[in-house]
Amino acid sequence: MELSDIKVRIETGIPGATAILSGDGCNCEATVVSDSFAGQGLLAQQRAVMATVREEITSGELHALAIKTYTEAEWQQQGS
């Protein structure tokens, strides 16, 4: 699976999201920035991202996805 495909799935599934991906497409890391995460716990945020690629994980096309989530304000605080 291409990183660009994963990026599109995440950005389509999470309102207002920007996804930054790294890895090889089979095992990758996603940093997802969206104000839709405001007020949600970390687990809820990660579940929301996982839901966007659940089909690919179930099929084995995507083996592992490490997730970091931020609101826009949190992302700005990271200096990114």
C-alpha cells in the first residue's frame, strides 16, 4: 500500500485533517493534525484514525500503523 493512499484515507475520514506519513506503506507512522480531536482522549483520537484504515489492516495490506494525534494548537506548540 502506498503512503499516499493511506494519507488520502485518513484525511478523508477525519474532518479537517492533515496527515503526515512515513514508513514503507506496510508498516508506517502517521501524524494526524485535526481540530476534530479537541476534547477527545488520546484513545478516542487513535481509534478514529484506525477506523479510517481498518479495512486495510483487516486485509493485511497494512500491517502496522503508529499514530500520533494533535489539534492544530498542539501541533503549533510542537514547533512544527
